[in-house]
Amino acid sequence: MLSKNFETDVKESVLSAHPVSAEMRRVVGGQLAALEREHDVTVLFASESGSRGWGFASPDSDYDVRFVYVHRLDWYLRTDARRDVIELPISDELDVSGWELRKALQLMRASNPVLLEWLRSPVVYREDKAWVEQLRALAALYYSPVRAYHHYLSMAKKTMKTHLRVEDQVVKYKKYFYALRPLLAARWVREFGTVPPMRFAELATALLSDAALLDELNALLEKKMRAGEAATSAPWPGVQAFLEKELADAMNFAPAPSGDKVPATAANTYLREAVMHFSKSSTRKGEP
């Protein structure tokens, strides 16, 4: 009898086939430490943002490392515009980039779902627990279900329009999940009004009950996690039909965008206190 729980239905050997190894964590940690020295910043947290965080990595999936960092005080006391993103050259294995704290807080005030996922990722490479807990509290304060809903709906529409058309004879496994996950995240927002979990399995377990669909999704997930990123197959009729109906339902429900905004007071206070704290910490470490 099929269980709703993807974590048990998909073979354990598949679910654990592509973990983040201790060696890769050391590599990521070394990259973060190097960019801190090069750019004179402090990384507040770093997490996995891609398929490894979503729970459907392929054997050759890269590592999408995303982080938020803070400069020392002097960086903020200049009138010229400064670059607020750090990106390392993309390799076959690593894709590493981060946002400066003020930029991150501006996006948080706009309830940016990408940043919320970074903060809720199940794969964490580094975090300053006290300061990151405050960031998560701010994220909850500024969270807008309406903005989140439109973000996920837009992601799903784009993927289906570009990669999962009804007339396609060949599809990539991963594109199904790039449409499934945001559509289920949108349904989560629709039904619960809270921030959706990042892992696909959690969304599916909580929201889906049709046995035939779950059976097909389990088979698709297992193939995706055993195949390469570029692997393709003929369309999966049950999954395709579900996506089309789910997208139609999501579009029919879509609420009107809201102009309501939470005051910036809490975010401003956090930015000021973080900059002062980490500037003093850097000084105590004897940095120039």
C-alpha cells in the first residue's frame, strides 16, 4: 500500500545518495573564509539553495551556495555606490554567491521568497546562530503570503511554458520538479498562509493524497535522483495532467497584489546593530 510519505516511499539509498559530504563542507568553508579575507566582510550565514536543498539532487548536481554578509562600518559611510553582491567564478561543482546585508534586508522587506528559502534551507554550511535567529524573526515579520504566492506561480508558469508544453515529446526530469515544487509551494500558501517548507518531500507529503499520482511522482523522483541533470524521457501523463490542472487552479485563485508594507524600523535597527557589532569584532581580531 502506497504511503503518502516520500521520505519512506523513495528508497533510502536514493534519498541519501547525494548528501553534502564532510569534504565538500570543508571546500565550501574554505571558499567562504577566502572571500571574507579578500573582501573584508563577515559571512552571517551560508546555505544550499538548489536541488540539494529542495531534496531532488542528481548525481552530478552542483552545489548552489548562497550567503549573506556584512561589511565593516567604513563601507557604509561613503556616498559612492558600492557593489552589494559577491560572486565567485562558477565551476563544474560550485556556484557560490551572496548578498550584502543591507541589500538582503531590503529584499526581506519586500518578502523575497528566495531569501526566505536560504534562511530555511535544510543544508546549512555556516551560521552565526544568534544573529541568524534574529534574521529569521525579521523574515517572519515581513513575510507576505500574497507576494510569495505570485512568486511561486510565476516560477511555475515560466517553467511550464518553456519546458513542459503539451506538445513536447521529450522532457527533462528536473523540469518536472522545477514546476512541481513552486506549484505545491503556492498551494501551501493558499491553504496555510505560512512560509512553505523548502523540501519537495515535505510539500508533497502534506498536500497530496491521490495514490496514483503519488506512485508516479515517487517513480519520477527516484529516476531523477539516479539520472544526470540533463537526463530526459518521454512525458509522464499523470504528472503532466496534474501540473496543468494545478496551474489552472493556482491562476484562478491568485490574489490581487497588496501594497501594504511593514515599517522598516526593525530592519533598520538590525542593520545598524549588526554593522556595529561585526565592525568591533573585526577590530578585536586585529584586522586592519
